[in-house]
Amino acid sequence: MARRYARALYELGREEGLEKQFQDDMDNVVALAEESDEFKAIMVSPLYDITLKKRILSGMVPKLAISPFALNFFYILLDKDRFSFLPEIRKAYQDFLDAASGKVKAQVLSAIDLDAAQQQKIAAVFSQVMRKSVDVEIAVDPSLIGGLVVEVEGMVYDGSIKTQLSKIKQSLKGEM
């Protein structure tokens, strides 16, 4: 569902040349919802009137510099009771932007924190492998013991010590 809304907004943004503006608009509204529990509660609650929600949102336009197209998009989300899905729509929209610019995201699990140089090296290696620009998102999982697990475009590259030990254990069980 989020991808459908994101695709529709992306297509409009591409036609109007406002792809980046729409991303910024969504970023601003999502940030506002994350900062203000009251704003978020009003926008997602069925107890409040749609007219009130739209009035509150339109009051934010000057502060957030939301484009009229994006404001109408947010109104549609309110009308369809889909405003709570805005973070997922924003992520799907970012995926469309990245795909159009030849970027992909790589989810990297590491046993330890990685410094900036290590992150850049991982990005460079996977950029060569994928023949695309790769942005890495790092998460730490000490249970890996060592090594990395990288997921990019549906492919998983598992170089963790945990997996290697598990494979050794399975082969030992198979030989007995």
C-alpha cells in the first residue's frame, strides 16, 4: 500500500520536477509527527474531524514550506485514513528516488561498531559488485561474533563467524 502512494507521488513529482521537494515535504511532516505526540495523535485519530485535521496541517504550511501538491497528497492520506502510514510511504518514496538515481541501500550487520573509513570501504566494495552507488546502513549485532552480514537488493552476503561456526557444526553432525 505504501508503495502505491509513493509511486503516485513520485510520478507526479517527476512530471512537475519536484521529486526532491516532495521528499523534503514528507521528511518535514514526519519529523513534526515524531517531535509532537499531540500533532501525531490528532492526525491519526478517528476521533478528530477531517476538517480540523486539514486546518491544522494547512496551518503548518508556512512553517514547513510544504508545496501545494504535497499538501493535497497529505489531505488525500487524511481522507483515506492513511496518514499513519506516512513514514512507510516516505521510505518507499526514497526507494523510488534512489532507484531513479542508480543508488541502492545495503543493510550491514556488524559484530562491532564500524568507523567512517570502514563504512566507506564497505560501500566502495559493494558499489563495484553492484555496479551502482551503494549507501550503507549499519547495525550492530554482537551475536555475530565477528565479520559482517550484508543485504543489498535481495542478496545476502554472510561473512559472519557465527554462520561459519554453524556450518562447521552442521558438517560435523553430518559426518558422525
